[in-house]
Amino acid sequence: MNPNQTIRIEIRFSTQEELDKAREELLLGEAQNVSVYDGTIEAEVQPGILKALKEQGFLLDFPHDQVIRFDDGNDLSKGLMSISPKEQQTRKEAKRAFVVRLRKRSKWFDINPQTFASSAMDNLRDHIVPLLDGLSGVDETQNLNLEDLTGLLDEDAYTVKINGPMKSEWRERLFKLGVTLSAYHKPGSQYLYSAFLTLAQYTVLQSEPFVWSIRRYGLNQTINDGLAFYLDQESNIKAFESEYEAPPQTFEAALHDESHMDRVRNFLESSGHAEDINFGREIIRFKTKPGDQLLAALAQLPQVASVSVYEPPNLFCDMARAMVGLQFPAGRSPYQGDSEIVALFDSGIDVNHPDLSDRIAEATLYGKGTAVDHYGHGTHVAGIICGNGSASNGAICGMAPKAKIVSVGIVDDRRQLDLPVDLGELMQMAVDRGAKIINLSWGRPMKGDYQHGSFSLDRFVYDNPEVLVVVAAGNEGHARQAIHQYKTVGVPGTAKNVLTVGAAASKRTNPKFTETWGTRLSANFPVSPQRDETVVFGESSVHPYSGPAAASSRGPTEYDSIKPDLIAPGTYILAAKAEGMEETVKETFATNGHYTFKTGTSMAAPVVSGLAAVIREFLRVKHQCNNPSSSLVKAILIASACPIYNLREYQQDISLQQVGFPDFDQGFGLVNAQPLLNGHCELYFEDVANNSFEALESRAPLDGAIKSSRLYEFELTSAGCINIVLSWIDPPAKGVQNNLQLSLGTPAFKWELGNMEHVYKKSNFFDSMPGSLNLYPMDKYNTVEKINLKYAPAGRYRLKVMAQNTVSKPQGYSICIIARNIKGFKKFIF
């Protein structure tokens, strides 16, 4: 490493003594450009000082993309490791090539202004055609120059990159300019935001010293990957290269801001090329022919963030209680979800089922849905949540047998889901009926896409922080290339503020199941060893331990976050059968005609929804916490999760080393709340609302009223296991908007970091450090961070929550500790 090079670092401190010590070290090391904020010092230092700072016990972070230069002149440039760099590059090149092909198809883009003659025509970027070569010569991939503004619109969408974590003075300046930034996720780029700017705002912002670059939001960003793939298929290419008449297809357009809705809606309605137009707050759904010029026009409206093909969502189709810790040696858990209401949006419910008849608070419908279950899915899901076991003398019970269900039927007579464009509108029905937990055992396979569906759920939870939304991850898992495929998690399971649940293979020996995934889904699991994995782990299993179900959808999301959050039993789950439905398994196992087996993440999600009802009762009864936030319940469930055997290890899949743990197959693991609910462990927590004066803001002034960090202290009186989770409800937008970080100082003066073993997208910058420093990156991709110490020594611990980068408003959070023998848990005031 070149000793003359300077590195930009952050030094974390919690006391005046630590601040003084850090300043002394920086002075001795001749640090430059030193800035002090609440809990953080930022400075430019030479590499040689890093060892001294670490030996003093300081927690270090590196807030910028940086390049380490070595004495031989070689660079280790900034870069992010991924599961398959070759695959990412191939996808990027394919997307770029597709856009080039679109631009060459002048017939599709050569839009006659008379075709869309309306007042909305003024919204088109110079009647579309000039954009093919850039507006007045301005290339969308380059920085825009103040000297050439002739090609810019009065209002347009841009990506804005700033020079580091958001500071209070930058935040105030943006507020005065009327500029709102949203984090725009682009692999390898930090502090990159999207913004809709007037020409005056752009002109001023370009000259601000904290702004690194401003670029136009281009066609590459607007054309969704799914749309690119769809339009690039031969059958659809014909639609705009010949006279081939393709049938109308449903599409969605997501807008940058809900204030743009009227303009874009008027444009669509007056075009004469769109039908069945429906709209939410930021999304418009409509039908048009795949090759219609309307798509080209829409994709280039400055108000449009992305255009996507709409895929209708599908339903994601005793032992489970024991696997998640609700079956105690002395009988049932003392907590059974009493006084809790869970809302279920599904195929309706059998109101006469013996296990459910007295558990139903209301059975209603939305749109064309039916309240009565003609499909069997909703009744089965409801039985998993709160079936009371009446038809089996208590042998087959749901997770929370004293909870109530609000069932909303959303499946019509054709077995199609009828959903509004804005899912928040649907979720509001649950809030109006008193539900604090919502179960969604459906979704659509969008390969991790966020904007179309997940965004509206993130906004709903942000507006209703006390409501936990539990979402099935999907059943799109496959191993067609002899490896379990990543990035198959469905929408809305990619939302940040929900709890996304994958399926674990159930453990069951009565009755015995020998079915393999190769026999169940031969096209998805055509070769060994994946095809030989058993659907149920029992005596006939290839491996004796339960693992993630092969068909359960995997992460990461398109913004590189961990999904699913956790897994729960989801294969051959026995629960309530709706009247008139046939039993799906013809075995000798007696069910009295009232129960049936189903498999899928649809069954895993209600396991967690029922368990969430139990956790809420536990918080209310034992901790007098009557209205916990969804992020607190989520944190407790994730703190209760444990890693289970991953079949990738058995199959020697090298991607495990590039992901670490938590991973993208099981998230944080299989949930098991027994140690908490049976009193074996104690719970300590704090729940800070987003509008609380204790919410945190990055780079706050040292002595200001708003803080950037908070320190907690506790003593572990004897060695044992500690699970700590930090979770927060992030502002709705793709990627982490307000990034918080979790760290734990141990008695050995060592720092443990949240998600420290999760190495996906770890910057190569850390690999360039001398091994003696043993530095680790802090997670900047997830809104949940966990520290698990299996063998924590006795002694004093310091727990810190830090606001690393908050774009606009201060950020609240939930933090919980599950452990034994903790004494003196308290908040430290600096």
C-alpha cells in the first residue's frame, strides 16, 4: 500500500474521552479535512494511522468509494463482488444492446405527433425522435454542462450523485431548493439519488460543491428488464417490425412522483391507444398492443420512472407448530394470539369449518372477489394462522388458535386475483377492521423487481408503522442449470418494510412422504443432486436435516438486499380444508375430511403471521407494550431465527462463500420462538418511531438536539448466546434510503457488526487492507441487521445504533436483544 495515499475514514465515538483520544490520534497522524459530528469524526488519513486507531479500540468505517494504490503502481479499483460477475455483465450488455436495437427501429419510435395530439403532447421529450441521439446532442450517460442547456426541458428526471453521506447543512440546502432526493440503486455506486428537477433547480444544484454529478434519467432506466425481455422475443418483435397484430397486453407505468399522475393519465386517456386504464397513487395499469408506439412515447415521458409488463399475481400454494417453537413439553404455548386480529387477503374462507367458525371476525370481499372459498387456498391459510383444532380434538391447531381472522376474498369466479393498482388501498381494509397483521400468500414472479407492487406496500407500512405485512416469497425456485437459481423472489416480497417468508422443508414421519422435487417439478429440477431432494425431510431423505425447500424463491432483490427475511415450515402442511375441496394426498392418515395437505410459501407465510400474533400478545402481557411497531415484531422474529442446513453446502455450491450468512436461501434462518416464549431467554428492546425526537439523523451537529447515534450498555453475568437485531421502517423507494448501522463492543474490546458474515457485494477495498487490521465493511444494503454471538463471554457490552446516511427526515428504529443472564440494560446519554 502506498503510504503517501490518503483515505477518507469515519471514526465512531460515544464519549468525550473517546472524542478527545480520536482527535489526538488524528493530530499525531497529520490528518486532513477533519469534520466532527455527533458520534462521528470524518477525516482524510494516511494508511499508517489505521492500525493505531484500531488498537485504540475505535470502530472504523469508510464512507466513500475509494481506490487503494500499491507501491508497484497497480490499483485495486473500487468494485463489488457478486454471485456471478459474468452473468451480471452479460445482462448489462444484453440490456444495452436491446435499447440500441429499439433505437434503430425507427418505425416504432417514429411517432407522428398527430397520433397523440392532445394537451399532454407537450410532455413528450421534443416529440420523442430527437431523444434517439440525445436531446440537442446531450448524451444521457454524460454529465450535463451548464454551458449547454438548450436541450433540457423545464422539468425532467435526473440522477444526482453527492460527495458522501448526507450532512445536515446539505439536507437544509436541498430543502431550501425544494429538491427531494430518493436513493437510486445502481450496483457499485454509493450516494446516487433520483430527483425530478426544474431547469432552475438543475442549474443551481449543478454548481453546489457537495454535488458530484447530475445525469439525465435515461431510457436504460425506464425500460424495465422484464419489458425488455418481453419485447425482445421474436413473437413480439414482429409486432413492431411487420403487420403482425399482437393481442393487447397489460402494462404498468410507475411515476417518479404521485403529483405527475394527472398529466400522464391524461396523456394515456387522450392517446386513443390505451384501454382498461386503472391507476393508483404512482402507478398506472393499462392495456395496449405490445408493438404500439404508445409504449415508446410513454417510456420517454420525463414523469415516468419505469414501464413494465404486468403479470397477474398467483396464489402461492401439528408439525409446523413444533418446528417454530409453539409446542412445549407441557403442552401448548401460554401465548396463543389472544385479542389479536390477522387480516387475510386470499380466496375467501369456509365460514362453517369447525376450526374457524368462531375465529372469524369478518368475512368480506374486494372487487370481483368472493367471500366464500371456492378454491381452498384461503381456508387452508386461515387454518394455519388460527385454526383451533375443534375438528381434531385439538390435535391439529394453527399457530395462534385464539386470534381472530378478517378474511377478504380477492379471487374471482375464474380463479383470478382482483387487485387494485395501489395495494395500499387494499391493505387499508385491514386497518379499518382493526388488524395489526396482514398475510399475503400470493405474488407474481418478477425476478426481484421492486417498483411495480413492492413500492406501494413499503409506503403503506411507512404510513401505518404498527401494521406488520407478512408476504410469501414465492414458489419460483428451480435448479434447471444444476444449481439453485438466485433472484427468484416475487413481488411484493421484494418490499423492504414487509417480512418476506420462504419455505423450509417440513420434518414429517407420519404419514411418510417419499416424493422428491424431481418427481414433483421435473422441469425445474431435471438433474441430480437437486432432483433427488425430498419435499419432506424424514427417514427417506438424502440428508437427515431440514433445509430450505427447493421450490422456495430465493433472493437477492434487484437492490441487492437479503430476501427472504426468514423461512418457516412450508411443505405438506396439514390444515383446514374448505367444504367441497378434494383431499390432495390419498394416504391412510386420518383427517376426518376436515383437513388437507398443501405445500408452498403460501403455507410458510401464515405460520409466521400466526407466530407474529403470539409475539404481539407476549409483548402486551409480559412487557406492557400495547402497540409495538411492525419493525419491532419483525426484529423479534428475526432474532428468534436460527440458521439451518443449506443444501448448497452438501452440493458444494461455491456461491455460498460469496454470499455468507444471512444468505439468499433462508435469510436469517428458520424461525423458532420457543426459547423466548418459554422463559428460557429474556427480551430487551426499544421502539423508536420515525416521528420521535429520538429518531436519528446522519452527520448531525455535535451538540445539536437531533442525534446521529445512540449507545446502550448491558452486562452479561455469565457466558451464553446473544441475538441482537436492528430493524427500521425505511421511506418508500428502491434501495435503502436511510441507512442505520449496528455495532457491539465486547469485553475483549472487539467490535461485532450487524450482518458481519454477509459478504455479498463487499467492496474490494477491504480485501486490499493488511490482514493484521482485520477490518470489515458495514452493511449498506439492508434495513435489518443482526449480531449473533453463540458463545459470548461474560462482561460489559456496548451496543451502538448509528445513522450512517439519512436522505431527508430523521430515522426511527427498533432494536431487540434475546439472551440469558443480562443485567443493567440501559441507554447511555453522551
